[in-house]
Amino acid sequence: MKKTTCYFLIVLFVLLPFVLLPFTGCKKEQAVQKPMANQVQPPMTTKEVKGPEDTKKVEQEVYMYDSKGKRDPFLSLVLAFKKKPERKKGVSPFESYSVDEISLLAIAWDNQKHYALIMLPDKKSYTITEGMTLGLYGGKVQKITNDMVMIREYVKDYKGNLKPKDSVLRLRKEEVE
């Protein structure tokens, strides 16, 4: 009989709060109004009625912003100075893309010269040789070796001077020195 009494007391203490919980409620406290800061009264305005001879016409100022010749303030300054020339219509596909966008697929050679197979971003492949024009800046293919193609472009620096820029297309990217 002692075991059942112990079980009964344990169950009673465990379940009793759950049984009595719905009958206990939160006490409603009366809202105490705290004194608030002095409320600001809107200033009283008096309107004077004037005759038709006293009325003045007020012209509304209209502000117009002319953005011609100014840069967009919401664009990054870094991007504003790194503008690529626009792609020209009517030129060969080689001159329609930047050298950075061109990928080198293969290089072949015979007894006289080397040939390189490149792929443009439009997923078309072309064969190039030394001396061909390539890229947006009118770069020339300077040299084709067994594993790379060197292209020299003349680009403007921050002062506006033309400087040579050499780009190298490699067959294998991991061979970068």
C-alpha cells in the first residue's frame, strides 16, 4: 500500500499545476495614468481678410535638374572610370569582344607558323594567326607559341595617354608564373 500512495502523491504533485492552471488568471491591474509632459499646443493663427487690392500674386519656384554632362551619383566611382569601349557594329567578331572574354582552346603549328583556336563569348570558335587584330582596343596578336598567345593593345591610362597593354592567353590556367 505504501507504493501506491507514493505513486498517487507523485502524480498529484505533477498533474495538479496543470489542472489548476486554467483556473488561475492574471490579475488585471488598473491602469495608472502617469503625468505626461506638457502637451504642446499648436500656435493659434489669426487670418486677416484682405480686400482684392491687397492680394499679391506669389510665383512658385520650379527647380529643374539638368543631368547632361554629369555622372550618375548612384553609380560606383570605380566603375565610372573603368568604362569599356562600346562594341562597334560592322567589325569582325574578333573586334567585338574584350581580350579578357576570349578563351584559348588549342594551338597548332606547321613548318612555317602557329595557329590558335579561340572561343568567343558567343560560343563560336575561330582560328587566328600572328598579326591579326583582336579585342575592343584594336590589339594585335604579337606572338603564338606552343602554349600561349600574346596580344598587345594600346589603351588610355588615367591621364589619357596611350599605353601598351600586353595580355596573354594560355592553354592551361595553372601555368601562370
